[in-house]
Amino acid sequence: MLEKIEGFVIKTQDYSETNKIVTLFSKKYGKLSAMARGAKKLKSRMAAVTQPFIHGEYLIYVNQKGLSTIQQGDVLNSFRMVREDILKTAFVAYISELVDKLVDPYQPHFDIYDQFFQTLKWISDDKDIEIAIMMFELKLFKKGGFAPIVDQCVRCGNQENLVSFSIVEGGLLCNQCVSSDNQSIPLPNAGAKLLNIFLNAGIERIGTVSIKPENKKLLRKILDTYYDQYGGYHLKSKRVLEQLKRLEQ
């Protein structure tokens, strides 16, 4: 069936001398893979609309039992400001790979799609990239079924005095339960609140956010360690991103 589908290019794979297999994160179908014939030809219009991170509208023969085929496409947003910056490119490559790993094919995820779009706009606008990435990560962890408990103590349900994050327990601990894990990570006063906001608030609702560098570094460490424990997928883009960040320091 020939359909008009809006989506983002999150992955491409060469197929023969002239063609590509393109993975789209689409609004209607979620993740889908499609053949883009002629997409490797430099002067081909198909080449322009199948570049990584392009937000486009595509005319596709949809085949849910096999490989779909892109007939044509139009660019809605090229996210040029992202594609021309190597660090921004690395961040978006990372969240694109996360989507590819954690989202099932042909299952629409309107909330994640919207937050992916909002995250790319945030990054393109030169706002604090690491905040946007952490917010999107947590929402994907939730979609994947392994989000941490960040609105109450994971052991007793207390919503007050949340003072530490336990990787082993999978979430926050209150001051009464913190002794249950002597490897838990102490949090600053705003730490628990920030994690709750990051998981549950849409990024479009966040204005100017100011987080102390040491607190941002701590939250980054928590999410990295948590994903290593529960995520289940090795991410090549994550390694590249970490190497680039070290060079920037």
C-alpha cells in the first residue's frame, strides 16, 4: 500500500552500488525500514532526503512483513545546525541508535516521536544539550520497560527525603532505606526532583534550566551506570560520543 509518511532518518545501510536501506522513525508506524533506490547517487534527489537526521515526508510502499520501498520524499527540516557540528551530530546519533534499539518496528510511539522532534529542535537551538539528552534517555528507558523509580523510595514508597540513587534497587532511596545499599550514590538536594522532572516532563515545557556542572556530571554518571546495568544493548555511538567529549575537555 502506497502511503505518505512523516518521519526521521535514524539509520542508513548501503545496499548494492546505488541503493540504501533506510530506517525511519515515523509518526504513523514507529520504526520501519525501507529500500531507497538510487540513494547513493550524489545527484539523486533520493540522496538528499535519506541523509541521517533528515525530517521528511515520504511516499512509501509499506510492507509490514518485509522491506518497504521509498518512492520519493521531501525534506521538512534538514537540521543543518546539528549536521554541521560534530558534537551535536554525535549526540543525535546516540539518541537515534537508542531509538533503533528500544523501539519495536511498526508500533507507533507518538509521545517518543514528539519528544525526539523536540529534542532535535532543542539541540539545534544551542540549548544545554546534556539536559535534553538525559530527558530523552529516561523517556526511552520508560518505553523500554526499565526506567528507574524516581518519584518515591523504591523500597518503602516514601516520597520525602529522597537522598540517594541505588543502581541495584533500580531507583531512589529515602533517608530511612539508604542503608539497604551501601553502594548507592548520594544525591544533592535537587537531584531527586530533577530526575523526576527529566522522566515525566516534556522537554517543550522546560524553560531555561540551570544545573551546577558537578550535579549534571553526577546525573550523567547515574544514567550511564544504570543503562549499563539494565539497558542490554552495546551502543557504538555512545563510545564515539564519549571520545569526542573527552577531546572537547
